[in-house]
Amino acid sequence: MFDQRWGAFATYVNAYYAVQEAYDSARRAWERPAPGLQEFCRDANPFLWDEESSAEPDIYEGFKAAFYERFPTRECAASEGRELVREWLSTLEGDAYGTSLVSSLEQVSGADDWREAYEPIAKQLAARAVRLERTPQDMPEPFQTPLEPVRPTQANIEAVIALLAKGDEAFAQSLRERLSQEDA
């Protein structure tokens, strides 16, 4: 039987979702999440930028380097990816992210859950890539100084009056009178 192979970013997102679910499930149960989970979910967020990255780019870059070192073909089986993620999360445990990253992964994502999560994640990432291709985050336009106001010509004024009056000459005349009163 063919064993599906997965890339670095799909594996990373799978790991992120597992830890995020541990954090969210604790909050849904009105329990205090393990220390560091909130910080990890904030810093490891893979959906902040258009490209494959994390909110703190060093987090994903470190994961990707470990992934490519272990898997030179740049793909892995689900079980291999889960083992790498366990090792990688253990290297992040400490002051900033607490000591519950690996246990959070184990708590919410068994081997079967991990494997089954890849397919919907891959579909989500593919749909996201298509959407971003159609509507990328725009680079902000440089600030442009506003144009100086231009005094309308008599022809401009008559054109606006004609649009507003729609052929009603009495109304057009009343508009002209109002303008002449305001100029005086």
C-alpha cells in the first residue's frame, strides 16, 4: 500500500494545530492552559504571512531546517513527521514556551489523529495558496501629497447643473441663483 508523503509546511501546521488544540481545549474546559502554550501559539502562527512562515520567522525556519536535515527528499510519512515534531517541540521547551509542548501534542494527537489530520490540512493550505495567488497582501502605497483644489470652470458648473436638473430649466435656474447668492 502507498504511504502518503508530506512536506515540511503541512507537518509544521499539523504540529501547530495540535498544540493550539491543547491550549483551546483547556480554555473551553475553564482550565488554565499550561504555561507557555499561549506564547507558542502566538509566535508559531503559520497564517500571519502570505508565504510559508510563522509569526516569529525563526520558529518555522528552525523547524524547516530540522525537517530538511532529517528528510533530504523534503517529504516524510506521517509517523516520521510526528516523531520529528516531538523532538523539535522538546527543543523549544524551556523558559519562553514552558515544558508542556510535547505533552500537549501527545494529549490531543495520537498517531491515527496525526495521520488523519494531514489530508484536511493539505487541502486547506492548497485553498489558501490559490486565494493568496488571486488576492495577495498588497504592498502599501507610498504616501502621496493631496492635489491642490482646483476652482471649477463655468463649463464644469453648467455640466453639474445640467446633471442635477435633468432637463428641468426652472430647477436649473434656481441652482444658478443659489450659486450667485453664495458668491456674493
